[in-house]
Amino acid sequence: WSAPLKSVFVTFPGDVIKNMTDNQLAEEYLKRYGYIDVLQKSGLQAVVSTSKALMKLQQQLGLEETGSLDQPTIDAMKQPRCGVPDIRN
Amino acid sequence: YQTFEGDLKWDHTDVTYRILNYSPDMEAPLIDDAFARAFKVWSEVTPLTFTRLYDGTADIMISFGRENHGDPYPFDGKDGLLAHAYPPGEGIQGDAHFDDDEYWTLGSGPAIQTRYGNAEGAMCHFPFLFEGTSYSSCTTDGRTDGIPWCATTADYDKDKIFGFCPSELLFTFDGNSNEAPCVFPFVFLGVKYDSCTTDGRTDGYRWCATTANFDTDKKYGFCPNRDTAVIGGNSEGEPCQFPFIFLDKTYTSCTSEGRGDGKLWCATTSNYDTDKKWGFCPDKGYSLFLVAAHEFGHALGLDHSKIKDALMYPMYKYIEDFSLNQDDIEGIQYLYGPKTGPNPTPPKPKTTTSSPVVPTKPTPSEKTTTVSTTTHVGPSQDACEIKEFDAITEIQKELHFFKDRHYWKISSNGERKGPFLISEKWPALPATINSAFEEPLTKKIYFFADKQFWVYTGKEVLGPRKIEKLGLPSDLDRVEGTVQRGKGKVLLFNGENFWKLDVKAQMIDSGYPRSTDSVFGGVPIDSHDVFLHKGFFYFCRESFYWRMNAKRQVDRVGYVRHDLLKC
């Protein structure tokens, strides 16, 4: 067996690469689907409300309500879904 | 389940919808059918009915788009957000938008409906054998004209059944060219094009001219995606180019090399390293039917559900044999109530006693007292109040509308006359008939009611006789509609089927029934009136009609009472 080829990762032009960090992905997801107010304050308040928002998302999606950005939650955020917000502001 | 704030819902049950444009991923009839089935999911458990309009403003306007598509909520490229819809109300409310950077299928890979060939529109069968080779996509092998084709059974070598795959060389969609195929090369802004292009557009849709010069003729259409077309990337819709070179290696099929997300991609030119043209390979795609059923739930007033197995759960999940979850049913019935009773069974016509065939002269003992034939028209006999007629047909060039013992006529200048008593003009007939037609050559008028029919020649009548005598199946309960087809032939309709009657032989032609939607695609298959008028076929369901021209294209949908009865 030849040693596995070292995969070369290429940047494809026009690829809508969502090379966001998991935190950026979470931030965008929670805003887009109504879990955190778009006009969210920054700083400590933000951290608390993000954790609350994650709890709400985990409850909506039937995940363990940890309030933290764990792997099941990140995987769920990458699932294809409907664009209508889950929570109407 | 959840509803929108204030329990937004439609204030009527006959909801209308209109498909504004199509996706290049699937043939229009497949998209039409997916949307119709998605509406049926909801009409089966509520009093709601859904009628498709082809112009004007409908309650639910359906469209495909990419990225920024005309509302404040842009789509996000392939995967992620698939579609969205707005709760009931005016304007954009109630509309449904589908992200065309997705690959729309029936949920389990390419849904390729064939055209021409000898497969009568059947779907491609993948894989299929051709000259001993197995194919998992359309091919141009075996042809010199470059038009992709496929077998519609597993083994072409044995069955020899095939059809042509969607290709811009065969047809285009939308645009202004009535599906005419592309003309290559064509000139656009002085430049010559040998293939479809997205130039001149910002929505990324591929198009072509359907004459040699767009600049002078302005004739164009959109290019259907071939089944090997890539999705997304920077070459949406272009077919994969095999073999292709990537990082100096040659690839003869899709690969995930070079990517960290494992998605399969291919180059759309022979050398990725030099041209950098690529896209994602077709995968299972997303079921347009399932996503549409979900979005239409929003358009009817349902918000997202927390039940994982509910249709209104926000995440997409492919389900082979779908049925609504109890949570969805409770949600939609909270808004609109349950389906009212069984499917309405039309009133049984009051069967006449088997009256003598030809009205006999009354003998003195039978002397009948003449009854005044002027009838006092109750309000219910105002033609414009009637939602659904028993029969509509053209007799002596005037459109006749029959309903419970009465009929009305519309003269060629649009004047409405009536009501008249049926028994006054055709005394042998029952109070309610199902359909009628005037035979163009002999001017005989055939009337159908339940399992019987009558033939009037002037005042003379033959009948009633059983419709079985014409060769119709013994279990056929009625003839709903009739269309004269020239040369002494008449089509007789009943729901999903129709038969061709040879009037001279008084017998149904062999090879029938055929299915209505295989020949008259796009009209309701439960029309209660079908008739020919001024060269157009009319199919009526409830208060609407679908008009089909001689080329079998539905070119108009409208209201019977406004457009035909001139109310």
C-alpha cells in the first residue's frame, strides 16, 4: 500500500467557502434564525446571551441543552434547512 | 406546532398559486407535479383547495432565485439555507422562494424525464446497459449529433427503449421562444457564442439565443442543466469535462481531492490547473416536493415545529414514502379545520322512469294538460350564482351551460340567454346530464347522463341506451366531458382517462383508455366538464377552467363565470 497521498487543499475560485471559525458560524446562524437579537450588545452581555441562545437552539433541535458550542450543535448548524427564522423577533 | 403571531391565515379556502419561473435542474412538468403534490399534502387534511394560475397575481407566488433574489433575505449558495416562505397575507406575504444554487431533484439523485425517443416521457433508468457498457448518466455515445440520451429500462441492448435527456440542443425553458432549442453559434453584443452563457445576467442563469443573432432578434431561452451539469462552483450548469487534469493528475470521474469537506467536484474544462473552471458533481440533491410541502406550510400559516419527525421541523431530511406527522395535521387543522366530510359526491340525476323511446301522441285517456313553460327563475337559477355546471358544450355555435333541468346559452356576440327548461327542447332527457356534444358532420347531439346516452337528430331521439353499447367499460359510471376531434371521432373523458369514439362505427377505438395527463399535461385530471370551444380544449374544475390550444399547451386559466358566462 502506498503511503496515503498528503491531501493538498486548494482554494477554488468562486467557492462559497464558509471558512468561518465555528464561533463565526454560530454567531451568524443564531442571528439569521432569530436566536439572538441582531442588534446584540458586545462584551459580557453578549457571552451570556449567546449561551442562552445556544440553549434555546439546542432545545428547538432536540439536542442536549448544554449552552455551549459543542460538536453536535456545530454539526446541526451545518445541516441544510429552511430559511424561515425559528424565533420571530 | 407553532403558528405565526396573530394566527395569520388565508380568509378563503380556494387558494391560488402561480409558478413564476423554473429551475434548470428538472423538467418543467416534474416541477409542476412536485408543487401540485406538495399542495395536495395540505388539501388532503383541510377544506383548502389549490388552483394554479398562469398569469396575474395569485395568493402564493412561487419562484426560484440565487443569493440576492429580490427580498431582504439573500440565499447562501449551495447547501445551508434551501428555501423560505412568508406567512399568509398581501403582496410578498404567502410567497415561496427556492434557492437555485441547490440541486433540485426528487430527493434520490438526478430526476431525468426524457423527451421524444420511444419511451413516451418515461424517466431515465440509471444505471443502464448500452452495447455492454453500464452508464450512470446520460450519454452521447452511439450518436453523432451530440444530443445526450438514456435508456428508460436497465438494459437498452435488450429492450431498445430510450429517450433524450434535457439539453439545450433539444429545448430551452422560460424566455420568449416557446421552448425552442438554442442556435449555436449565436451573436450577443457583437460576440459569437458556441454554448450557453451567463453573460448579460446577474442571477447566474445560463441562457442562449434561439436564433443566430440575439442583437437583432432578441429571441432567447434558458438552458436546462444536463444531468452531468455541475452545481455551484464558478461554472454552474456546465457539464463535467472528463478526463480533466488537476494538480498534474488525470481524473476520469468526480473527485474530492483538494477539498477538506469531502464534497465531489469536477472540472468543466480539460485542465483545471490552467483554466480553474469547476463545480460540484450532482449528488442526491434536495427533494423539491418535500421542501415545497414544508414551505407551503409556512405560506398557509404554520411556523416551525419542535417535533423532529414533523414536516414543519426546520431541518431537511429525505423521506422516501412521506406522510404528514400528526403534529403538522393538528397545526394546519387548528387554522383551517378538518377536511369537510368525504369528497363531495355530485347529486345523482333524478332518473326518469324508462319513458317510451319516442314520445307517443297522447291518447284521449292520456290527454296531458299543457303546462305553462314559462318558469319563474328562483335566485338559485341565476347562472352567475352557479359554481359548477353539470355540462358545458357548444351546440349550433353557441355555448350551452346545463344545470339541474335548466340551460343557458351564450351567443357568439357574448349575450347570455336563459334559463330554458331542458325538457322543453329535449323532453327525453333527465333533469341532470353529465356531458353532451354536437357531432360536426351530422349535427346529431349526443347527451350523456350516468350510464346512459341519448342521440337527438332535430326533434327525433334515439335512447336511452347504455354507454356500454359504445364499448365503454361496464364499470364506467359516467362520461364527464367530450371533445370532437374531426373525421367522425370524439374523445370521451372520465377523470384520469379518456376514450376515442368512432361515431360512425358507434364504437370506441382500440388502444384506449389513455391517461388524460399523458396527453393533456397541465390540466386537472378531475375535471367535471371538458369541451371544445372555438378550437380550444376547455377543462373545468369548480369555478375555474384551463384552456389548452391545439399544440396542447395550457395557455390560459380563468373563471368560468367571468370569461365564459360573461357575468
